[in-house]
Amino acid sequence: MTEKLRLDILSFGLALGTLTAIVLFSFGLVALISGLGRPYVDLVSSILLGYSSTIFGSIMGAVWGFILGFVEGLLLAWFYNVFLRMKQ
């Protein structure tokens, strides 16, 4: 029988946190430069303190994105591993 692969919880959290930070930073800069996605940035800024379509706001979005993505990644990998153990 083949052994199922488990996820490394910390690595998955770091990966998802980094990806979320890059996405929120990019959205903020694109909204600043071209105006595209400004309604999205305005909507997300109602949840994330300091996020806006400015340089500083984009950095704040990246910080929030890393924190939230990291926590989500930890939880997703942990739940995946728990359910994987239950199935075996």
C-alpha cells in the first residue's frame, strides 16, 4: 500500500502567505498606476486596515496578506493532515 503524502504545515503557511502578500501588493499597485481594480481595493480596504491604492497602502496590504495567508495556510495544511490520518 502506498503511503499518503502529508503537508508540511509551516512550509504551506509560508507559501500561501507569500502568495497572498504578492497578490494584494500587486493589486494595490495596479490600482494606483492604471486605476484598474480600484473598486476591489476599496472593498478589501474596508476589511484590511491601511490597505489602499497607494505605495504605503500596498505595503500594508502585503503585510496583512502575509499574515492572513500564513494563518490560512497553517489551518489548511493542518486540516488536510488530520483528515488524511482519519482516512488511513
